Amino acid sequence: MAAAKPDNYTIDKSGYKAPDYGYAGLKYSKATDSFDRTKQPASGANPVVKVPALYQETLPNGLKVVGTKNSEIPAVTMRLTIRGGHRLEQTMPGKAGIAQLTASMLNEGSEKYTGEQFSAAVDKLGSRVSVSADDNETIVSVQSLAKNLPATMALLEQRLLHPASTLRILPGLKSSRWSRLPTSPTSRPSSPT
């Protein structure tokens, strides 16, 4: 392989005028330090972390409540956890996936609202209401502005106590879940009926 030839390109500077960036007359002044930059500074005192006070209460129905109060912003965040999730399904192999399916069905609307109507009502309040399942529990999450909490709780009641008819939403959920399965003919079971 032959060596590259030397660069023989010359820039034509005729008619070129350098722009004025406003640096003319500026003088560099080196900063002076009151400490030695060659030495690592000593560590200071440990910061004091203020952990918010927690309150605990048990309701007459046995529900345990743990909470804290923060008045920095006018918002409320709640998380309800119900024991039972994917790991509980191990004792009932015939019901594998029931926790996630139940959470998905609860997120699909209610007797009064379709899924889209429910989402629009929650969005109008600037709130968030969702149900999910993990390994150990089913989780109900609520976020709302304090002033919209009563209306958000009414929507939560609709979602939990008056869920949409399974006959209306189960076929759509089944086909949605089915479409997420691997597409390889050897790894996919026959279609559900």
C-alpha cells in the first residue's frame, strides 16, 4: 500500500475579514486561591437528615395505615398493598397469572365508566389511580391534588368496588395478552377459545 501524499491544499484568504467577537482589549487575570489545590480538602461534618415522623393506625376492619405528612405541596399520595401476588400463585398452578389479570381488569374501567372515560375523568382532576401486581402483593396507587381528593376517591371506589363486567373486557384482555406471547411456532401454544 502506497503512503499518502503530503497535503498541498492552501486556503484562499483574499477578501476574508475575521469577525469581531468583542475580545479586543480584554486582559486575562489569573484567579488567586486562598487554599492549596494540591491537597484534598478535609471532610466536613455529617449532614443531619430529617426523617419525617410516621403515624400508624389500625382501622376497625384490620387495615393497617402507615403515613406521614408533608405540607410542601398540596398533594396526597396513597398506596394500598394487599398481600398476594405472583408468588402466591405458585401454590395454585392452574391460576397462574391471576394477580396480573385481576389488576389489568381493574384498570379497564368500571360499571359506570369505560376505560377511556375513566382515564379522562382522572386526567381532568390531575390525578392518577392504578392497580398493579408484583411478586408479593397487589398494589393500588393514588395520587391527587388535595383539593381533588374526594372526587379522586369516588373514582377509586368505582374502580375497586364496581369494576367493569368481565364479559365486556375479558375478551380484549385475553387477545392483548395472547398477542404478547412469542411468535415462534414451537414456543406458542394453540390459540385460546
